[in-house]
Amino acid sequence: MDVLKELFELHFHSSPTQVLPLQGELGGSGRKIVRLTAGRHSAIGILYGVREENAAFLEFSRHFRRHGLPVPEIYGEDLNQGAYLEEDFGDMTLFEFLSKHRAGASVAPEVVEVYRKVVATLPRFQIEAGRDLNYKVCYPRDSFDRQSIAWDLNYFKYYFLRLAGISFNEQALEDDFNRLMEFLLSADRDYFLYRDFQSRNIMLRDGQPFFLDYQGGRKGALQYDVASLLYDAKADLPPELRQQLLDHYLDELAKYTEVGRDAFLRHYYAYVYIRIMQALGAYGFRGFYERRAHFLQSVPYALKNLRWLLHNVTLPIALPTLLDAFHSMLASEKLQGLASEADNLVVRIFSFSFHRGLPQDETGNGGGFIFDGRSLPNPGREERFKALTGKDAPVIDYLNQQESVHQYLASVMSLVDASVSSYQRRGFKNLMVSFGCTGGQHRSVYLAEQLAKRLRGRNGLDVVVKHRELERMDAERLESEKATLKKSAP
């Protein structure tokens, strides 16, 4: 960690006062990712032992910034120690934004608008910046070629099909793989392929998307990346929205190239399939092989995508054995039982003001944890924070700098973690956790958001957050605005 602190001091001319780990056990890349802060300065530090991959990310980042693309500025690097420092875009990923602003298949308009911005930016990576990119630094291959495709297919075969217990004829499946490879390689592949263009690698700041994790990029076909985004398993985008976003992408793509829609769509769904198989291979490797169960949580969503494809898409090539394997996956009780949402434990997290009483438990369990945040430093006593809430960056930064807050959260997490594990083991369906403070605006809101952030993504959990006093304040503000409009009306 010393090398990251040195890079931070070289760039900001001050030593970091706090270093917080960000990724923990949920990450699948093997990188160590931390946030370093000193006053108003903040940066993300990366430690990773694969020099070639680090070099690719740094080269691509600088190249994309020269093209005006929204990627992180590189503050410093030490490739010999596998370290670099980059711009901090905050904590809100596109996936988290989507999760917070949807109700089942209904996705909020503000989320759709961000997705439209994302797909409109993609051709700039693929074509505009892809024209003069130095593909010599790509790792492990400089193109999505036969070898790259074979790796993905074998990853799927050995780490997903085998470990999930799906039977298949080895030679017949290899024959299908070869036909699929030939078809994929017949698409125009003279573009930048981002490789991992999905909702967890897109950050939001002030409503604008910023892009990360393109170090696996290489030359390839246009279809792959938009397929990665729209069939991102756990994002679970509704088919109608996927089609709208694909149409918008193709409209934007037409501004950069003359690739026709028919030519694009001829290969598109084959790339959807290869991307889903690559993802399933990763889920199988991390989940079945490494026994990191939370990776298997995405499998039912990937199966849902496969079911839709099998019912709605006909490929221009015959892949009978592969399609049979897909049907066997859909019929597998083992796979269907993974992370079944019906069996999830729902954790409801509330913030509230003690002056207005305790939150009511609507599940009939009589309530759960109630934590008193009034012992913590109170941002509400400072004029600069009075109009803000615990969801606003200045308040978050203020509380993040308080050691007592981190000690408090560590104690909370210890208690909640133990209950979550016990509740899941015993088959309970609901757990309620409430944070109270004086006004229900700053500390309790911050604490509720921090707990929700740490629980989201856990296997078998659904997390619901409710800020009681903020909702009341929003309702009162709306009523006041309505009254004002009524008075001013002729």
C-alpha cells in the first residue's frame, strides 16, 4: 500500500489521511482497489500483478482522454510494483442506479436516459478512438480472433456445463463451436472491442456516465459490446427496452460508419450468445470452482435471457448440440434453484427521526435492529450541510472522515452479518434494520445507505431502503409548491 500513498503524495502534494478498501470479496478481477483521501482530494488506487494488463489500461485511458471520452485521468503509476492511481468517480454504478430506480420490469425514465447516453457513447470508443489505437499493447490478444473465441467457449464448456452437470456429446458440441466461430469471424472486425461493457463498469457522476475496465479491449466486431450491455445478466433489462436501446445505438452508429442494420443484425444474436456463454463460464469458475457463491446469483438471469433468445431468435447457422445444451440448462433443477428470488431474504433498511417515533414493521415480525446514530458527529449543526442530506457527497465526505463513524459501522456490520447468516440458514424471509438520529436527514440516512451498499450483491439477499423523513420532506415540499402555484393562478 506504500506505493499508492507515494503516488498520491506526488500528485496531490499531501499524504492520504484515509485508505479504504472498495471491492472486497465481491470482485472477480483479482485487483486490490482502494480509495485514498486527504481533505477534498480523493483518488482510486489499484494494485494488480499482471503488468501487461496494467499497461493496456494506462495506455487506453490516456488514448481515450485524448479523444475526449469520459474515462479516468491517470494520476500516477509504478508498473514495476503493479500500482497506479486514477481519478475517483464516486460510488454510483449504472447497475446500482438501475437497481434503485426500478420496480420489476418497470425502469424509471431517468435510468433509460442514462442508458441512451451510454449506447450513444459506445461508437466513439469503437470507431472514433478505435481508428488510431495502439493495438500492440492489448492483452492477452490483440483481436477477438479464433483463439479468443475458443478460450471463451472452452471456459463455458468446462467451468459451466461440466460443473453444472449438463450432459453433452463432446465431438458434436465441438462441431457446433467450430461453426459458431466461423460465423462470428465472418463479421467485420476492424473496430475497438471494449470486451467488458456492462453496467457495473460504468460510473455515474452528476447524471453523466464515465467508463472503466476496458483493459481487456482488443480489435473486434461492433456487435459484441452492445450485446454485453443489453444482455448484462443481473441488470435484467426488459426485452422492449433492450430493443429500444439497440435501435438508438444503431441510429448513433450510423453517424460514424455505413454499416447497414441488416448486416449488423445478421451477426448480432450470435454475439449475444457468445457473450452470455463467456459470462456463464465466469460465473461457473468463480461460483462452482472457487466456491464464491455470490457469483452464482447471476445465473438465473442469464438463463432468463437464454430462454427469451431460444423463443424469439433463429440464427442463420445450425447449432443443434449447443441449443440442446441450452434447453438442458433451462430444465436443470440445480440451476433453476440458484439464487431463486422466491427464497431470498429481504433486508429492509430505514432511516428516521426519533422525534417522530420508530418505523413500523409491515411484515408482522414486530421490527428488528434499531441503531441510534445520535452519538456520532452531527453535520446538521453546520450551516453548510443544513440543506443537504446523508445522500449528498459533501455530507458523505464529512462523515467518511470521522473515525468514530467507521467504528460504529464496523460494529453494526458485525451484528447484521451474524443475523443475516442465521436468518438465511433458518429460512427466514424478512429482516428490518433501522437507523435513527435527531432529524432523520443526515447521519441516519448516511448509515442506511452505507449498510445497503455493503449488503447489495450478496447471494440470496434483496435490499430495500426507505428514508422516512426525506420522503415526508419531499411530500411537504411538493404540497407547498402546489399551494404556491394555486395562489399565483389567475
